[in-house]
Amino acid sequence: MFGSRMTRRAGVVLMAGTLTIGAAGIATATVVSSKHRDNTQAAREAIKGGKARNVILLIGDGMGDSEITIARNYAKGAAGRLSMDSLPLTGAYTTYSVQKDNPSLPDYVTDSAASGTGWATGHKSYNGAISVLPSGKDVPTVLELARKAGYATGDVTTAELQDATPAVLGAHVVNRDCKGPAATLKLCPQNAKQYGGKGSIAEQLVQTRPDVLLGGGKKYFDETIAAGTFTGKTVLQQAQSAGYQVVTDANGLANVSWTKPILGTFAAGNMDLEYVGPTPTSTGTVPSTCQVNAARANTQPHLSAMAHTAISVLDRKSGGKSKGFFLQIEGASIDKQDHAANPCGQIGETVEFDKAVATALRYQKSHPDTLVVVTADHGHTSQIVEAGSVTPGLTATLVTKDGADMTISYGTAPAGSSQEHTGTQVRIAAGGPQAANVLGVTDQTELFYTMTRALGINT
């Protein structure tokens, strides 16, 4: 399913039972009637040092423990499990950013730009920073370092490709809103090409040249470049000059060539939502269920399809070489629908993100030299409260997979305003070489070193 290269190593099969080691050193499972198994041996087998050939980082934007639990309860039931729950090693990491004017002091609630800068570069920065230090100085990213070291690279999102989380891998600007040439001249003049800078996020992503770029944000690629070699041309034309094949719908993505870099831009802004449902109110809602979003453009690929294509292309591109690939996959609108106090929108994006996790884990099963990491950039506002509760905030009640009522509350902003991030630590889970480095409570910046260590990159 994911290319012709099939690397086989001793691995672990986790089942309800006990583990035994066969003559070839392969862990096999003996099924017993009790589901209360002893996981000691499985944990030992899950800890692998050494080097990874590939790293797949999956980011659920705004996907704190509460958002995970809400989606699990709704889609799988309270006793069910998501694919992301199956990763063998789990810890937590802190997410704080720093104050721009006084970087010695923390800003306890990060935004996606500062948090992404943390794992992309290993450095703390201020809210709004895209892979620059508080001084404005550029710092190299894990994708840039991986590409320089000979790895294939990819960046996938359901948001605009110029949004904070995908941007931190391939751009350096002092303000996350500098997505296209026009905004950059106004908000980030030091980054604008007119003043000798590298240009907008859209321009820089093309210049960094990952092998795969998939997401929304076409309106910024359609902007005209005002200075430099490509003056008068659009950013999309710049991408084509750099050798990118441009695709704009699911059919085009299904028929791409792996031999050329791919720019898939499937929406003018963010991509459409998976689910729709009731709007929370100050007095609650009647119990109801989420519905598939009938207005979702059928020309847009789902995140799991983009993940499958990206993994397949990068696997083929690196096939036969000693170096593999680095890939980041973001489920972006978990966060955006939490901001909007939209429980079904949030759940649908989490469920689809989990399908992308399942896609990565299927690949890892036949390529155990792959480090898979699943985490979030920050916590968010949604909370499960007693069913039927009316809180000082906004609530909606959904009927879950169990057939039970689940009431979700949003209480950090009034109706019609954007709900806020929270400063909580968030889950990080991993499997594969170097995955043990997520255990315990770490900091977001440590993820950069875990990934670069796994790839053998000198930082």
C-alpha cells in the first residue's frame, strides 16, 4: 500500500494477552480470557533507541485531553479507543511561550505560532513568531535541516498552508499574519522582498521547497510578487518555476507523479469541515447528533487521503536511498472549531485526524524504522460537564456512540466571540526509534531534539 520497500525488524504485537519471545526473537502474543494484561514486556519491546529512517509528526491543533476525550466518547464510546490511543509510549509536554519584550518571562498561554516554533526549531519564542527568536533572528527548522541532510520532506494541513503550524517548518517571519506578499509589506517589512527579506510565508514555503505541500490557502499563492526574480508573477507561478506540479482537487491528488514536488492547494482559505451540528447556547440544546457536512466540497481530499498520498510519495521518493523522509501532518480545525464553540465541527476534525494517525501507523507496521509522534500544540476551552448542565458559558448536548447524553461547555468567551486557548500541558505519544524520549513531562522544545536525534541530524 505504501510503496515497494518493506523493512522487517523484530516488533511487538499488542493483544489482550501475554507476550512471549519466539526463537527468532520476535514477540508474539498468547491470547487469554482476561483483558487485564501485564504490559511490562510490551513496554520493554516498545523502547527502541538508535536511528529512524523516517519521522511522521502528527499535530492535532488545539487537541488537549478534553478534545480527545470528547471525540472518543462521541465516536467510539467511553470504553472505546481511538487510533492515537494505541501508541505504546505516552507522556505530556509543557507549551508555554515567552514574552516578546522580556523573553526571560513566560507567557503561560501559547498560540500556534510560538508553539510550532518550539518543536520546529527547539527554541522558545513569542506568540505570533514563525521560526524566529524574540530578536527576530531566523533559526533553522527540522524540515530545513532534514532536507539539507538529504531527506525527502512534506508538510500537510487542513488549514491554509500559510497558517502558523505548517508555516513554522518552512518560513521565518516576525508576524504569523504575513501570509502573502501584500500583508508582509505592511506587517513584516523587514521580511518583505522589497526590503531585502525572504518574502511572505507563501513565498518562503515555495523557496524552502518541501517535496510535498498539501492544504488550503490558494488565495495567497495567487498573490503577485512585488520584488525580486519573480516580480509581477504569482507565488503559484514561482512554485511552477521551481518544478512543482500544482493540483487543486482530490482527483488531481490521486493522479500525481511522485517524481516531481507536489503543491496541492484545495481551497482559497481553510479546507471545509467534516461534521456539522447544534450551536451551543447559554441555555443548552436538546440532545442531538452530528451530521456529515453536506456542504463540504467533494473536490477537497480528506486529511487521511492527503496523509496517505504524502506518505506514499515520500516513501517512493526516498526508496532505495539511505535517507528516508520527514513529514508533518496537521489536523488544523480542531482548534478553529473550538474557537468557534462548534462541538460537532471540532469532533469531526478530531475523528478525521485520527484516521490520518491510523494511516501513519499502518505504514509504520511495515516500516518499523519510522518514528511516529502524535501530539498537540496547546490545550483549548471545551469541557465535558454533567449531562444537561447549564453553565455560565455556552453548552450543547450530544448523543454519543454509547447512546448516552454528553454535554460540552465553552466558557472562556461570550457567544459570538472566539473561545481561548488554555495553558495546560498536553499529551504526546509516540512509537518507533527514540520514542522513549516523550515519556514523563517534557517541554515542547524537546520534541525538536527527539526528531533530529532520530534522523541523525547535526543541529
